[in-house]
Amino acid sequence: MYGIFSYGITLPRIGWKQGNRILDLEVVGLLGYFSDLNIDPAVFAQPVLNDFIALGKPTHQAIRQRIIDLLADKAGVLKSVHEQVFIHESRAQMHLPVRVGDYTDFYAGIHHAENVGRMFRPDGDPLLPNYKQLPVAYHGRASSIVVSGTPIRRPNGQFLGSDKQPVFGPSQALDFELELGLIIGKSIPLGEPISVHEAEEYIFGVTLFNDWSARDIQRWEYQPLGPFLGKNFASSLSAWVLPFDELEPFRIAGLHQEPTPLSYLQTAKPRHFTIELEVWLKPADGEEICIARTNAKYLYWNFAQMIAHHTVGGCNLNIGDVLATGTISGLEPGSYGSLLELSWNGTRPLHLSHTEARTFLANGDTITLRGWGFLNGIRVDLGEVSGSIQPALQL
């Protein structure tokens, strides 16, 4: 996985994660290990991945293969320079991996959408009529995307009090959302839609993503234009980006789409992926426990369909843009990707121990999302993304 790290007095640069070690790609380049690939080592000395991503997929594939060969070399080519090229991750400061120009959040987890519908529209169809016709999404706030480990301050805002009148104060229903994020790897010009059959060529990599949500603020504000303050205060992005090619062993057919999508969303080959996902919660003074396990196979719309729909009207995308999947939930309560579902909108406390329970997040709680692909004996890690809740500012 690629990421941006620094340590000591060094400036941020590109690294490759191997276990608990980081391979310093700038140093590897300066030592000449990429010289036959005509790669300027300076591209690895950048504080974000964007310029590296712009080199294009053939170059990415060549560099990735060289890294794999160097790390697997039984003769130990890197052995003599081990101290120069490897840094233990405990010594590293991680940084946001990409410069995010734009961020779109989809709603592609069908079981999450059904659960929300059952909660808030109990007398109607859980899914709105458009859900199975198009990948629903909204444009989020790129400026408040932060790297894993950044503290998350509880937001202030308006919401309805116990007497159903508007009040202002710290959110009382702060939540996480278990999502994946796509990093766009090739710019798409304004006015040029991308075919669903070509869309995967525009993905650089996949990462874990937590779209923090203030449910009470969101519930009061979202009609008629959608979420605003309930979503824009923070989203956490993993420090590590898995190259999209590494997901190939985990490709599956995915959920059956009925009715058949319109022609511009129809795909001819499997474009979903089986990716195991977990949510861990650690109270301020307690032990970390797993509160949910699910899988990316429960996404109704796949990555290619998201990009095809996003661009079909002519919207441009740029290198480093983030497209998030929306909350990924399974069929059972233990597989729900949010506290909104796990506590059924606060009506069923989630017990962490004999003495502690949650309906929504408390100050001091740390949420960590973890993921990995696993199929036919092959496993590839996606790392993790975490954030700890800090008290709201007193206004």
C-alpha cells in the first residue's frame, strides 16, 4: 500500500507499507533501484500522491512489481541498505495520502438504506423508487477530510430537543459510518462521460473511509436539500491506499440487480469485490471490542457504476478525488455499519460490557475500521482508519 509519511526532521514523502515497516521509496529511487524504469526519484519526495498517480497505470504497475521483487528477493538486495530504506511504522508520522479536490459520498449499501427506510418510513417501502435505478449520492466537503488518527471534535449545531423545538448545542447522536473510498487515478475532462466498461481504469486505489455523522443535526436539516452540518465537520481517510489491481483476486459477481439497470449502468463482467470489514470501539477507559463485521459484497452498486453515473451528465473528476461508497451493512444486526443501525436509532443500547453501553458515540471513544480482502487462500490488507471523539467547543 502507498502512503505519505515523515519521521524526525524529514519532509513528507511516499512510502510502501510492508507489515509494520515502511519502505522509503525516495531513498530506494536515489539508490538507483528504479533507474531502468526511467523514474525520477523526486516524484517520491512529494507530500501527496497526486503527482505519482499522474504517471499513469503502466508506470504504477512497473513500480509496484519492482517493489514486490525487491521485497521478495531471497538474495537480499536491500539487506546492505536496510537502515536507509526501512522505517518502523511506530517512528513515522502519517499524512493525508492525496490532495482531495472533490469528494462524493454514495449510498450504495442496500441493507443500510433498507434499515434507514424502516426506521424513518415504517409504513412505506424501505427503499425510495430511485434506489435500484441509479447510484444515489451527494457532494461532500473535501476540506474536512482528515488522515487516520486525527482527533474528531464533536460538532455543534441545531437539532430538535425533547419538546420537538429547535435547540443549539453539541450533537447528542454522533455516529460513524463504515465505508470504502475510491481514489481517482486519471482525470476525466468536463463534458466527457466515462463508460461503465472503462470506469475501473480511472481508479488508482481503494482505502478505508469513515464518514462521521451527527444524526440529530442531519435529521433536522436535511430536507429539502440533503445533509450539511451533520456531515461536513469531518471524514477520516486511511493513511494507506491499496492499488486497485491488488483487488483483482477478490472480484465477485455481487448482488443481483433487479430491475435491470438502464443501459449506461449495465456491466458485462463481475465488478464487485469481497472485502472483509470490521468496526472496533474503544471507550476512553475501556478495552477495544469489535462491534460489527460485514463485507463490501453487500454494496448494491459497484465502483464502475458509481463512476459511470457520476460522469454521465458531463461532470469532470480529477486525480485524487474521493468517491466513498456509503455505509456498508450486512443482513444481521452484528453486521451493521453504523450505530444508527446497531442501536436502532437509539432505542436498543449496544452493550460493550456489563457496565457500559452505547446508543451513539461518547467523548473519548475511539472508532477503528479495519479491512482486508480474503478469497481462495489469498489475503491482502487494507489497513485501518481511526479517530477519537473530543468534546465540543463551548460556544
